[in-house]
Amino acid sequence: MFYQNTWMKTVAIFVFLIIFIFFLIFGIQNNNSQHLIRLLAEKSFPFEMVLLEGAPGLSQPEREYIEGFRAKVAGLGMYLLTGVNISDARTYFLSFYAPPKDGLPWLGWAYHPNDPEMEGPILEPLDNPFYNEPAPITSEDDVLVGVYHTHNAESYAGNGGKDRVVGGENGEVVKVGELLVEALNKKGIRAIHSSDVNDQVYIESYDHSYETAKKMLEKHPTIRILLDVHRDGIPPQVGKSIVTIENKEVAKILIVLGQKNPNWEKNNEIAYALLAIAEEQYPGLFSTKIRYASQARYNQHLTNGALLLEIGSQLNILEEAQATVEPLADVLKVYLEK
């Protein structure tokens, strides 16, 4: 019986590895593996713990340790192979996903690179979209930075709280946006913030935030940087990303760019300019890998300098996200003064 169980577990592990390798090759061949590779590069996937499962001769503490790792591997493996994030109930339903051009819609890495923030249906006409060419600066009162939130309900749950407030209310990510605007204004960079709720109906979030961003640009055409501030949503097994700056634990920033935009390359240039400044002043503040969305715009077609920032994830605490504000404001100030 012992040898039979060991044999069955060995076969199961072998089948799992074959399936994993097959889907990895599938993702690479379809150019849809960026998200998977990013996670594997940043986090050590514990293959050795998977292989040791059920091995004879292990002590009880070792077995308990492996059991804990098995649960983590299950969650991370589900995310990588299916796109289902056990900490985000929205991902349990195929309606959450935007079908990719190629590949199976339930493959996590086939979905994420195409539309990692789930833009949803675009109701605004595509043939004649609004575009704001930044107006010349004529006064120190001219606004240079606008901050808004497509997903206002997002919060930080690293201390055991809720990662999302009730729809129609502002979560902690809005506090981070407010703090960023305050910091910029104190540094002499005129900035404005919108706390308008855009995600009362989640699938319509970007349709509403389009109107919010458009109004900001119409009222302040001198805006050079338009930021849609979010927090990322990842499986707990992936772990939060932080960097230590001036003895403070600071949530890292990820830039997301939509490529369904004729001017996306200009936004890409601006994003890389910000990354270069940040790496010089605050190494590690930004993830150096920009996440691209081939099938989304995220309102970034409205003007050059429109970026989506993920400040930490639901695994961070609010204080870590707030600690990101000062160094981020410094980076924006240096860029704008150039």
C-alpha cells in the first residue's frame, strides 16, 4: 500500500510538471507570457517543495513545513495556470476576463498582458476620441498634475482589514491620491485631485473614469501628467512588494500602459523617463518592468503623460502606500522641472 501511494503521488507530480511546461510553452509561443515570467522572475517558485511532497523519512516539523508550502503552491499555481486569484472573487467567473486574441480565455497569462486591469466595454466612440494637446504654461497657477481613481473602492488589507470598501464609497487608495497631490503642491508643483466615485458598477468603471479624466483636462489643459492611481490585486502567495527608503518600508509602484492608443509610445517614453529618475534617486521604488495591455487604453489616449500607477497591492498596509507618496512626488517634480 505504501509503495502504491508513493507511486501514485509520483505520477501525479509528473503529470503536473508536464502540464505546467506545456502551458508555459503555449504562453511563450503566443507571446502572452509576460505576466507569468514576471512573477517567476520576482518570486522563487518552490518546485523542491512540490517534489518533496509525500517523500518518506521526513520528520513531523518538516512535514508541517511542506504542508504549508503545498497550500501556497496551490494558490500560486492556480493563479499562474488559470488566472484565478483566490483573494479576488471576481476572478472566479469567466465574465471577469476579456478574451485574448489567441489562446484559451481561462489562461492567466493569456489574459493579463492583454488587459490586466479589465477595462470592460468602451462606450466612448473610437472613431473621434477626445484628445488634449497640453497647452503652454503661462502662470505658476497652471495645473501640471491631475490625479483620479478608476477603482475608488480599493484599499490595503495587509493589517487584516478589507481590501475593498462597499461600492460607491472611497477606499484607502483615494487617501493615497490626496496625499500625493498635497505633497506635489508643497513642492511647488500645482496638482489637483478628483475623488469622484467611478466604480459603483465595476464593469463600467473605465467608462465613468473617462468622463472624470476628460473633465479634468478640459478644465486644466496645461496638465502634463495625468495619473490614475490604483493598488494591485495579487494572490497572497505572491507576497507584497516593498522597498526600504530612508529607513521606511515603502510600497513599490508598477506602471501599466494601454497600447490600444495611437500615442501610446509617447506615454511609454514618459514612463521610462520617470523610471530613470526614480532609479537614480530612489532605487527600487518602481518595478522596472512596465506591464503592457495590448487590448486596453485606460484613458491614456486622452493626453500624453497619462499613466496608470499601481501603488502596492492589497497585501500592503496603508502606511506603506502613504510612504510612497514623498519619493514619488520628488520623481514627478524632477521630471516636470526638466
